[in-house]
Amino acid sequence: MGPHRKQLAALALAAACAVAPALASAGVVVSASGPSAAGFPVGKSIGTSERIVLRAGDTLTVLDGDGTRVLRGAGTFTLGQQSGASRRSTFAVLTERRTASRVRTGAVRGDETAPLHSPNLWYVDIGHPGTVCIVGTDRVRLWRATTEGDATYALRPVAGGTSHSVTFADGDMLAPWDTSAFPITDGASFSLSGPGAAGSTLTFAVLDAAAEEPEALAQQLIAKGCAQQLELLSTATMIDEG
């Protein structure tokens, strides 16, 4: 390689290194409402220094590397100027791939009147069926928002096949899915019947690996249509602006 090409290569490398941190620190829109909502579709990336102009009645929820913020108009904002303690530790706990087969406590509740939410992003919440993202198929756990009483749920492939039962023991919020006997594949749908779940359907989106940064993980969930997990991610990592 000649001196000129070496110089160009060095400049390109330097430019890439300069851009990478900015891309990594960009936020992602998880919801928007109000008169400016059309300009902030779900999944839109917003740089930390980018001006966000909102009108009266606008509400914009943005998730970045530190957590989730709700911006309300009218006003002009930048993500880099927002305050509040980082929620990265909460993100780490929420996205951990847990091996425990039983859980009795640890659900997330925003306040005493709000419903319980799963303490882990990868648990399959039977109370919110639909499209569910999982990482691999070796540690799938169903989760319910109570510990009271035994409860058995029947799952049957929508495409046809043998029914499979999953039972929650009294005192447990988790029940394991036996993937060796009842395998899960990407895009597979199962009808779910049991207490409070009549007519429900679970559709699995299998991720080979989960992104390690909150913004990138949010984009994965959006791309796969895992709306309930996106809501859980944004709610659990909400930053208190004081």
C-alpha cells in the first residue's frame, strides 16, 4: 500500500473511532403521542446532542444508555442535558439470563396500586400473550403475576400437534418449559389456555444473542415486534428526573 493510501486508511479509521461513541450513546424512541408524534416513530434514533422540539401536548419516551426518560412539551430538549441517576444496574438485572427454576418474590411494581411486572425481560409473561422474544431456547420460563395456588396451563402448537402442560406450584411465579419434549422454534405460535388465558396465543421470536446496550436491545425488540417486553424495558429503567 502506497503512502497516500495509508494516509487515507488512517483518516478513515480515525473517523470511525470518532463516530462510534456518538452512535453508541444515541437514544431510541419507544413511544410518542401528541401533535408531533408523527415525527418520532417508534425506533427512531436520537443523538445525545440532537435538539428535540416538542409542542404543547406532546409526550415523548426515549431510552438511552442510562435509562428511559419522558419528555413533555412544549419545549426544546437534548438527551445529553437531562438529569437523573443512571439505571444501568437495573438494566443488567432485568436482562440477566437466569437459571433458577422457581421464584416466589422479586416482581417489579412501580407503585402499590400498579400491576406486578416480571422481574426479568426473558420470562414469558402469560398475562401478556402475543409476540415474545427469547434468547435461545434452552432456558425458557413462564411467569405469572401471583404466587397463590397451583395453576396448570395447556399449550398447543397453532400449526397442529400434541398439547403440552405447564404447572405453577402454589407459591411459585415461575414454571419451566420442557424444551426437550416440546421444542420451540423461531416464529412458532402456541395457543394458551388456563386460568385467565382463554383464547390467548404466544408467538416466539428467538434471538441468537441479546444486545448488551439498552438502545440496541430496544431496537431488537422493536424489529421483532416484542411490544410488551419493550414496554417492560422502558418502564423498569425509568429515570427519576427529580
